[in-house]
Amino acid sequence: MSKPIYVTQPYLPPLEDFMPYLEEIWVNKILTNGGPFHQQLERALCEYLGVKHISLFTNGTIALVTALQALRIAGEVITTPYSFVATAHSLLWNGIKPVFVDVDPNTLNLDPAKIEAAITPHTTAIMPVHCYGQPCDVEAIQRIADNYNLRIIYDAAHAFGVRDKTGSVLNHGDLSVLSFHATKVFNTFEGGAIICPDAKTKQRIDHLKNFGFVDEVTVVAPGINGKMSEINAAFGVLQLKHIDDALARRKEIDSAYRKQLNSLEGIRCLNEADGIKANYSYFPVLVQPDFPLSRDNLYQKLKDQGIYARRYFYPLISDFPMYRSMPSAQRDNLPVAADAASKVLCLPIYPALAVLDQQRVIDILRRV
Ligand SMILES: *Cc1c(COP(=O)(O)O)cnc(C)c1O
């Protein structure tokens, strides 16, 4: 049997290229606490992404938790059920009640037309997700936030490098949060970041990720330990040198899938957004009722041949036990998200995916 094909595979530069970075750390003996690689990666990412300020984190989830703390969000926050579970968990960790709102059938992002009906006197913020790196309707969401005086924290874990006509999609809302987990487009093994618009907010976030320390004797908040280590930051600096090649290869894979699957009856690819520089982080398809196999049977058929596609996002966050009794988690409130969760399958996409391996995946779908 051929070697297994996973939905993603982390991008790793040649090992010998990382050695000089390690040697520098061994010479400096600075392992964490905002050392030189941490500072270098923050500068490099601001420039690459086209954002003003960034604060690096140990992972995306702690970054989400801290972003909510930084803006002192409380009460209720409107969010999407169609995401990775960390999105809503970050609210629970802050004692905030998530209020789930359904998604748009074309983008699978939070549907702005359904947000207003979910706003109550306790609502303080909206936490949308740029699902699969496809930007949310940022203008409509901003209008609602302005009308009701709400903050917006984007879970931008999928949106590294994505640009719209205004520049980086990470500049929308009050804060955006990235994940650099091994499975993401840009990884630091584990890692994450908060994008913030001004130096004062960055400073507050930098305090919060370091226990609330301002200096040796001053603690201003009950902060957490969310700092990225020097090893992770150094790897990020190296990884960033390869990111454009990695994105270009992802684009080719995306195009090959679209070319061969768009005409396939019963398989729907999500639309490419107009005027967007995408990052091709995922390749989701929706398996329709007229496809000869159910989604789960297709998932199993691929698995039997060593191809590990993933059902992102199934189950919905709102179906997990800590959420499912909430009124907003009920099925009839979330019909579009529930439908997508029952049909979606993310196909393998990563820079090292061989042309022939991708063709194997496509052929299995076409021959069903
Ligand atoms: C990966 C991911 C996270 C969590 O990031 P970690 O770095 O793994 O903690 C949060 N939200 C979404 C949408 C994600 O895909």
C-alpha cells in the first residue's frame, strides 16, 4: 500500500538550515521572555503581513483568551458554530456566554443578516471566524458593531497572508488572532499571535501574556503565561523565508482540484472570493445528496486507501456537551451550519503534496 496522505502536512525547511538559528540560541542563552528571535519575528511578520502591531503567543487559543481579556469583554459574545472548538472555548475560559448565529451558505462565515436578532443588552462583542481563510463580510459586521457599540475580535486562525482590496484582512475589527499550529499555513510548531492596531493595545497584550508584569516589581493584571519561546520564534523567522513558495504550491493544488472536481456531479467546491489574495489553507468540498456516496462513506472510502481527509467542521461546536443546552445552539437556529457540517470534507492540500498523490485523491472521487 502507498504511504498515507494526510489532510495536511507541516512545511519543514531543510534541517540544516535551522542549525545556525539553534547555535545562536545556544550562544545567547536567551530561551524566552521576548528575546531577539521573538522581536525579529514580530518585526518580520508586521512587514510580511502588512499590519501595524503584532504580539506573539505560545498558541492561538491562549491568544484568543488574552484578546478577550485585553478588551475586557464580558457578558455575551456572538460567534459561529462552524469553527474549531477553540473559538467558543476561549469565551468560556473568560466566563463569557457564547451566542451562536448561523452562517452564510456561500462562505460558511457568520451571516451578518442574522446577527442583529441575536443581540441582547448583555452583548458586548462579535467573534467571527474567517473560515478556511475566506474573509468574512467585514463591512457588514463593522456596521452592526458600530450601531450597537460592540467590539469585534476576529478568529483569523485560517487567514494568514490573506488580503482584500484594503490590504491585510487582519486589519479589520478591533483585534485579529492567528494560529501558528503545525497544521496551519504558517507554523512555528505551536504558536499564535494577536494583531492590534495601536501601540497602547499591544503593550497591554504584552503585559497580559507575561503574568501582567510591567517591570520587576509591578503587576497590573492577572495575566497568563502566553509567551512564544525563542526556538519557536527562530523557526518562524526561517519558515517565513519559504512562505511565498509554499503559498504558490498550494495555489496550484487548489487549481487542480477545481479544474477536475468543479464539473463532478454531487461535489460542490466553495466559491473563490472575488478580489481576494487567498492562502489556499484548506480545500473543502460539500458532498451533495446526488453524489453516489454519502459524505461519511466517501470519508471512509478514502481512509481505506490511506487518504485521511477531514470533516472540518463536524460536529458543530454547538453540538458539544458544554454548549448544546444553550438556546442558540439548537438545530433550528443553525440550519445552514448544520447542513454544511453534514456535507463537508476537507481534501489534502499542503506544499509537499505530490502531483500523483493529488491525482489519486481526485481519481477516487471521480470513479465513485
Ligand atoms: C487552529 C485553530 C485555533 C486554535 O489555534 P491553536 O494554535 O491550535 O491553539 C483556533 N481557531 C481556529 C478556527 C483554528 O483553526
